[in-house]
Amino acid sequence: MTQLSGACQHEPSKLKTGINLRILFVYSLNDINSPEKPLRSPAQMQFGISYLSSLLKKHGHQTRLVVLGKILGRRNETTIETVIKEFTPHVICFTAVATEYLFISLIAGYVKKRFPHIYLVIGGPHVSLNPEESIRDSFNALCVGEGEYPALELITKLERSKSLSGISNMWFMNDSKIERNKTRPFLTELDSLPFPDREMWKEWTEEPREALYPVLLGRGCPYRCTYCSNHALRKLASGTYVRFRSPESIAEEIKDIAGTYPNAREVYLEVETIGTNINWAFELCEKLQ
């Protein structure tokens, strides 16, 4: 395995310029179907790391996923160690909501101890809202806010053995010193992203004969409900928080699902509030006829 930085540094060891990197994504959930196939259907895929994976693949990198669960106990260590030895990743990317963060941080600590040469990065809602605490755990870096292009910039710099300093949205731990970079504006051109990587989930999904596939229509919510994190997440960056993909892109993704997955019998259109832009909603309905 090619070595990157040490556990407490954010400067990468020298890599051969232009080498494509291997990135492992770690996802956890409470409701486990079985140890071998934790997910019951494709509907349980997580969009954040799926979009990250597809963008990194588009730029020539290799990705893989491992799905863990607190209920599986020490079996999680065996699972992730097996995948690491098979895939030999240069970078491991974690994500976590608040209820999963403690578990994910413990897994990261285990990986850091067993494989100190692997570069560890974390993102997700909990980290974005609690970066000061999270950066002091076992991670080399964390992402605040949307992660696709910050992650691509990070991986590109690692690939080229460049300094990781100055990447917007990224915080780095460097010899106990924290580098806190500003956030970039919310991504407006959602169509610039490739369709989310659904293939990465197949290894971990007990696919039913007839499956439901989710399609993400946009990002952000216009409301400020106190029980939800959206009112806090919208403050992380400048620009428009509520955004939609074009109806053309959405229709094309649905066609792609129908052509790729024979067991697709239903598509779930996922968005916080589809009626926020009623003209856009009518255009989408017309495109889907």
C-alpha cells in the first residue's frame, strides 16, 4: 500500500505524480438487515457519499464502500480490516449524523491504530455543525458543508503530492495545530455532478425482486424548524441554500436507473419540499410524462 501522511499530520508523503488513488467510504446505520447484507433495499443508500464517489470515479480514482453497524459489535473491526486489506485504500472517508458519530469516531480510532499510514477524512451534518470537537478526534481532516468539490481538490492534491493547505470547506489537524479554512458558496449547478454511485451499494444490499430507487431532486429546505438541522446548515456558507436540479437531468437519471437495474419497479423523488418552486415542479411533471 502506498503510504500517505502520518496520523497527526496533514502533509502527504510523496506519491508518484498522477497516480490514481483508492478511496474507501465508511457508512453506518442502526437498522441492520444482516451482517453480510446490512441494507434491505437500494432505497437505503446515502446520497452524500454516493455523489462524492461518482465525482471521484469520474476523475479516474477507485472507490469502495463498507457498511457497519453498532449492533454488530467487534465484528465491525473484522469487516473493516478485511476490506482495508483487500482494497488497500490511500484515503478513508467517513460520514456521520449525530447518533452515529461516537461509533464512527471509535472505528476511526481503531483504523488509525492499525493502519496509521491511511489518511482519514470525515464529513456529514454532525461534523459540519461541530467541527471544533470532531477535528480533535482521530481524523486528519474534516469537511464543513458540501463535500464534492472540496473532496476532489483534497484527493487531487494528495495525488500530486501537493500541500493540502488552503482548501475551502476543509479543516486540517497538523501536529496538534488546526487549520480552519473558510467555506465556499453553496453549489448552484447541481447538474454539474454525475449521477450518484449506486453500484457501490450493491455489495451491501439484499436487493428485493422489485426495488424502489430514490432520486434526489435538489438540496436545502426553505423552512426553519427547530427540531431539524437545516436552519443551522444553511448558515455554513453563502449563496442560495434551496436549489433544484433541472427536470432534464432528473428525467435522464430515471431513464438510467430503468436501463441499469432490471428490478427497479418504483422511483422515489426525494426533496425537502417539492412545492417550493411551483413552476419548476410543473416543468418536472411535464418532463416525466
